Amino acid sequence: MSIATIFGICAACLVGLGLYGLIAQPQPLRKILAFNILGGGIFLLFGAVARRGAAAGMGGDPVPQALVITGIVVAFSATALGVAILLRLFEETGGTSLRDTPKESQSEETNS
Amino acid sequence: MSVALNVFTIAAVSFGAFFFLAGTVGLLRFPDTLTRLHALTKADNLGLGLIMLGLLPHVAWPFGALKLIAVWVLVLVASASASQLIARKVRDT
Amino acid sequence: MPPEAMASPNAGGFLVLALALPVAGILLVFLAGGRYGRGITLALLVAGVGIASVIAGGVWRTGDTVTYLAGGWAPPLGIKLRADGLSAAMILVTSVVTLAAGLYAPHEFRVPPGKPETRASLSFWVLLLSVWAAMNAVFLGNDLFNLYVALELLTFAGVPLVCLSGTPLTLTAALRYLLFALLGSALYLLGAVLLYGSYGTLDIGLLAAQIRPEPALWLAIALMTAGLAAKTALFPVHIWLPPAHSGAPPAASALLSALVVKGSFFLIVRLWFDVAPRMTGAIAGQILGAMGAGAIVFGGVVALRQARLKLLIAYSTVAQIGYLFLMFPLAAEPNALAGGMFQAISHAFAKAAMFMAAGLMAGVLGHDRIADLSGIGRALPITVFAFGLAALSLVGVPPSGGFFTKCLLLSASFTAGQWWWAAVILIGGLLAGGYMFRALMPALTDPEIPLTLPAPVSRVREIVVLALAVCAFLVGMFPQKPIELLQIGRVHLPEVAPP
Amino acid sequence: MNVELVFSLGLALLILAVAGFVIVARGSFAAIVGFVAFGLMLSLAWMGLSAPDVALTESALGGGVTGALLLGACARLRRASDVEETLGLVGRGAALVLCLGVTTGLVGVVLCLPDPAPTLAPVAKQSLASTGLGNAVTATLMVYRALDTMLEKVVLLLALVAVWSLAPDRFWGGRPVFGSRQEKGGPLSFLARVLIPIGILVGIYLFWVGADAPGGAFAGGAIIAAMGILGFFAGVSAVPAVSAFRLRVALAAGVAVFLGVGLAGLAAGTGFLTYPENFAKPVIVLIEVAMTLSIGVTLALLVVGPPGESFGP
């Protein structure tokens, strides 16, 4: 068993955990958290792949490492956007539920 | 010489780790926020200082050592401010 | 400098321009402010149609793909841009539909005099340019991670378009859309990681030459397809689409329904036909096809029961997406890919026209209740005619684009001996006829009190809608050339034997 | 088993335990605190995987800035009045089976990955000489796959426009409201005054050494962003108004310089995003300066949120 394998398996479990949270957690904020765990798992798996590719005197394959850095920034942007929508929704309705707002008529008025 | 340094490092880092452990026990066992804060900051700052001290002989002089010391000082500043803020919050409520 | 620096100098540079132009537009609008958004965007879009034509012309003339190595670095280390027949057709359609949305939209996002800019004006123009940039990146990308970035660009452009109005309903819709889209791109990235771990490259061409039928490949393709299907709103993960597409402003709905969902769909096509052709297995194809069939029937039935026009159109999108997925069980038939891509193109024109037409009607009436549309046919004859024309294309009346799509898919399903898809196609056509008839019938009746227009409707907007509808109708009249274009660059790789 | 393996194994188990806590914790606050710890331990894992560049970015962004963002949201959502219906037992069971299936499949693939592993490390190393850089990760980001990096900068800018687009119309052009006003002169502003100059220095240092050592524009930019957030929160520096032209320039600079250099290469005939021979490194550093600035400002403003105060005094 190598370090890459250990973290590879750890990453696989993180993906499962994140996926479960994203599906099963009802609150949007918790879903966003779960998405970050899922993302962390995917990046870690990429890191394990990079570690396996250690060669030419480098501790790991630099290409996946660079891609992970890009990915982390994208994941953060997604989190920020999700939080912003959530906060605006809370300001408008006093809640953060993902259920449809009961008043269907509301949307017709906004069209005018 | 190197044996003495290694013994020093092991001793200092172990002590540091012990202080971390003590701080964590204090955080978990002490009765209220202020005493927990006391345990945490005292023990952690001391613990980190000892670990930093223990590692000093093994890093490049002078920049590596300066970096280590800077890490410790920055953590001191941050933890002091953070505990001040928490303590104020406790006092005000 | 690397030796590969000089790569196809003729049309290759235009691939770069197809990406650089919208990105430059984003920067210019962001710096100059929303007031100048319209001018900058329209100027760039006109240039963009030109660039797309040059690329399509280049592909058409040479009968070969156009490629470009970004930075001069060849894959696997670098990134290659590549336009084959599919991408050439799609970037052309994208630029035309985006231009139409840009011409249609200014009335809603006008900056009142005395104000430097408004929130909606800055946001809308930047987002419209971003949709354009992201779609071009999706169509031209040839590297799975580059395509991931393109996919995320598409997400960040699409989600805020949904909630531009800021009402609670649209905010909920946008949040749900975001969560589905993020899950989708996460699964896509996970699959790409597995492929890199197994084959050490993310370039589509190199992957296609190296892949072996093995569990890593199957898991990767399954994860990526599932993620992309969630982003495409394939039944049964379509639930985010109707509220999102029906709540957005009309120009935004048109972009979302006509283009954005096609981006993730296009990547599934790339995966199944370019990365792993003939390796995905018959069962997987049947499952995707079954989900498509489910979408056609379910979307059609639910659309029949809608009381609001925009929701009806949105559910019609759910149904029409289903047709796109009928190509996968029939992948062995050359007509299937052409039929699916034809559907993507003609649906893009038709759906953009319908959402924009519905926007004009709602603007006049102040609502979009189907039951109370009477008189609108007399008040806005051009708009309602355009809506009807687009509807006929979706239903599949000859010689429209929709008719031609269905012909291709039907012939593919019969030659493949899979008659059940033909049954689904026919049922879908009947359902589409039903819900479109329901939407149009009240619009063509006369009300007791004649409608008076609150303000004259802009002729430009009506003509834009009509032009899109005519496009949707006409692509079916001259089908031979587009089909030949779509076939360019299809490499039929010999069966790859495991090394 | 050697010490490194035992340490990795312990760390992996700890990461999983904390992640599990984040998913199932009862309160959102506890879950977010757990997430910050998760981010820090993940950066240790990145060190274990010999990826110090990623570790720096992860600890600055994954744990730190994301944590600040989520904690802020959690504090504002405290009064949310939701009756959330949780997924039924059947639904949760189905989700569990699905996730277990995915994890099992992934573990299987991880254990069966080809040996020796395919890698681009030799090619990346071999091409390093022509870039003038010493850090292969920076070379990948700035040279080999520069197009990805540029598009990803567009994503970042777009995310900010998207967040801004969520402001109510009446606040457009104004400043985002952020942080506690009454704390002037307290320990927070002391911390801000002491830490911000040092932090900005560290950020610039990280970006500068990134050419040859671990670091780079992303890590540096994230630290500068953290300093910005601290300054805004403590009230030491004012949050800029979203309509301020100078702010827009700072935000667009990264993509603009990147695109400009790319198009200059196209115009010069050497190709899009190629760098001039012998001057590759200065040009790359120029792009990175603009990028570090843009990344820092964008990340900070993403945390600060949309404008919430009318324009004017």
C-alpha cells in the first residue's frame, strides 16, 4: 500500500460522503457544504493520480496538480454564488427552502 | 553534537505536543468559555513555541529560522486577538 | 519555443478569435458599464457571425477539421482547439441565436437617461457574452479539462440569467439549477480524473486511440454521462428546468432553452462518438434512449396540462430534449447522429423564437395565461404567426427542421430494427401537436372586448422572432448540405484492440 | 509499514471522520467549523502527496476563505424560518446505496490503476527550459495550459458579476455592507493593522517565488484576498463601490493582460498565448502580477457579497 493508494481510497470515500450529503441534506447551505466535500474528494483523487505519476525527479505529475488549483478556484466561485443566491432568497422570503413558493400567482404579476 | 540536537528536538517537540494535548483537554473539560479560552491559548501558544524551538536547529539559517519564528509570532497575534474578541462577546452577553 | 508552434495557420486563428472575441466583449462591457453593453455586444456579435461563417466555410471547403494548438503546445501537455463539422454547425447556430437575443433584448435592459448603468443592464450583457464564449469553448474544446472549464463558464452564465428579476420564485429556481449544475460538473470532472489516471491524457483524440474496454473507462463514461445528463435536464433529472426556464426574462429563457442545455448535451455526444466510439455498450445506449423516450412522453403530457404559456414552452423543452437522446441507442446508424444534431439545431431556432414570442405576448397582455390569450392573434399577427411557425417545426410538419429530424431518426430506428423508438417519435409528435394546438387556439380567437395595445410593439423584435422561426422551418428545406457538413471530421476508428 | 505510511493512514482516517461530521452534524455552525478543519487537514494531505502548490491554495482558499464565506452566511441565516422536510427513510436508503456504489466503484478503479502510472512529468520537466520557469506547476498553469487558466479567470470574474447581479436594484452602484462597524479600535482593528501589511507582503512573496518554488498567483492572490476581507471586516478599509472604475480595472486586469498577451502573439504570427523567445519569463511575470491583483480583489469581493448600500455619502 502506498501513500497514493491511501489517499486515493480516502478520496473515493469523500466522494461518496459528499454525494450523500448533496442528495440527502435538505438545507441548501448544507448541500453547498456537501458539494465542497465532494469537490475535495475529486481533487484529492486527482492528487493521488498525480502522486502515482511521480517521475523525472518530481514528487508528482505537475499537470493534474495545476488542474486541481484551477478546480479549487472554480469550486470556491461556485460556493460564493450559491451563498449569494441563498442570502438573497432569505432576504426576500425569510426562509431558505428549496420547495416551490406556494403562491403561483406571484409569478404572473412579475411578468407584467 | 547532532545527537544532542536531536535529543533537544525530540524533547522540545514532545513537550510542545503535550501542551497541545493539555490545552485540548482543558477545552473539553473546563466549565465555562473564559476558562476554556485560557487553557486553549496558554497551552497552544506555549506548545507551538516549543515545537518551533525544537525545529529551529533543523532549518536553514537565517531565512528558514526567521520564517519559523514569524509563524509563531503571527499565531500569537492572531490567537491573542481572537481570544480577546471571544472574551468580549462573552462579557457583553 | 516548442517546434509545434506553427499549426494550421489559415483558419486556425479564427478558432482563437471565436473564443477571444466574446471574452474581450465581457471585459469591455465590464469596464465601460452597462450603458454601452448593447452597442459593444451587438458589434461583436455581428463580427462573431462572420467568424463562425469563416470557420464553417473553412471546414466545408477543405472537408477536414480545423485545429489550433493554444500556445503552440501539442497535447497531451498542451491544449488543442478543434472544429469538426458538428462544432462548425453549432458555433454558427449559436452566434445567430445569440445575435437574435441581443437584438431582441435591449428593450428590457435599457438604461434610463441620467443613470450610468443599471444592475440588469450590466449583468445581462455580460452574461449573454459569457453564454456565447462558453458555448464556443464547448464546441471547439478538444481537451476534457478545458471542456470542464467551459462547462463551468456555462453554469456561471446560465444560473444568474434565471434570477435576473430577483423574485423569490426565480431565486429558488436558480438555486436548484445551480445545485444540479454543480453536481453535474463534479461528476464530469470525476470521470475526467479517472480517464487521466488510466491513460495519462485528457485530449479527446489521444484518448480515443488509447482507451481499452475496462471498468475504469466504463465508470468514467457512466459518471460523466450522468453528470452531463443532469445539466441537460434529461428526464428524470429535469425537475430544475421548467421553473428556471419559465421564470427568466424572455431573451434569457431563449438563450437557456435554445443553447445552454445543448452545451452539456454536446459533450455527451463527444464522449460517446469521439472519446469512446463503440465502447459504451448496447445496454447503456438503450438506457439513455429510454430516458429520452420518458422525457418525450412525460414532457409532452405535462405540457398539455399547463395553464401558463411560458411553462408550457419550458415543458416542451423537456420533451424535445428527449429526441436528442434517441441517437445513442441507434449510434451505429449514420442517420442517428445527424438526426440528433439536426434536432439540436432546429430546436434551438424554434425554441428561441417561441420564448421571445411569448415574451412579446406577455408584454402586451401583462400575463401569460393561455386561457386569456384571446385577441392576441389580431393584435400581434407577426408574433403569433412566428410562434405558430416554430410550433409547426417542433411538431414535425414537413418541410420543417423538426420534420427532417424525425425522418432521420425514424429511418435510423427502422434500419436498426428498433421499431420502439419510432413509436415514441410518433407519440411525441402527436403530443407536441396537442399542446401547441392548445396554446395557439385561444390566441386565434376574438375576445368580447377588442384588445388595445398599451404601447406599440417594436417591429425589430417581431422581425427577430419571425426570422428565428423561419430559420427553424427552413433548415429542413435544404437538408443535404448541413448533413454533409455534420459528417466532416467523423473519424470511424478501427476497433481498438487491447495492447 | 514506515512512519510516513502510518501518518498518512491516520490523516486519511481523520479526514474521513471530519468529513462525516460535516455531513451529518446537527447544526450548520458546527458543520462549517468542521469544514474549516477539513480544509486544513486536506492541505496536510496535499503535502503528503508532494503537491505543496496545491496545499498552499487549499489551505488559503479551501479552508480559510471558504470558511469565512460560509460562517458569514450561517450568521445571517440564523433567523431563517424553515420547516425542512428531510428525505424519507426509503429516499435516504436509496441515496446511501447509490453513494456506496459510487465509492466502491472508485475504490476498485483506484486499486486497479495501471502500473507504471501514465504521467506527463517527464514531458513537463523537459519543456521547462524553454519557459524560463523552475516550477513545473506554474509552467503548466501559465504556459502549457495557459488557455485553461485564462478561461478560469473569466469564470472568476463572471462569478463576481453573478453575485453582484443578486443585489436589489436600488442598491446598484453602491458599496457592499460587510463587517461590524462598532468595533473600531478594538482588538479586531488592531489585528487588521498588524496583520494586513505582513499578509500582503507574504502574498506578494508567494506569487514571486511561485516561478521557481511552491507558490504562485493563486496562493498569493488568496492570501491578499484574506487580508482584504480582514480589512473590510474590521472597518480598517472601506469596501469599494461596485461602480467604481478603478475597482473594475483591478478586477478585469488579470484577464485583460492575459488576453492582450495572447492576441499579441497571434498578431505577431507566433500564435495565440505564445511568449516571445528569451523574454518568456518577464512576460509571464507581468501576467502573473495582474492576475494576483485580480484574484485577490475578486476573491475578497466574492466573500463580501453584492452591494447593499445606496451610492453616495
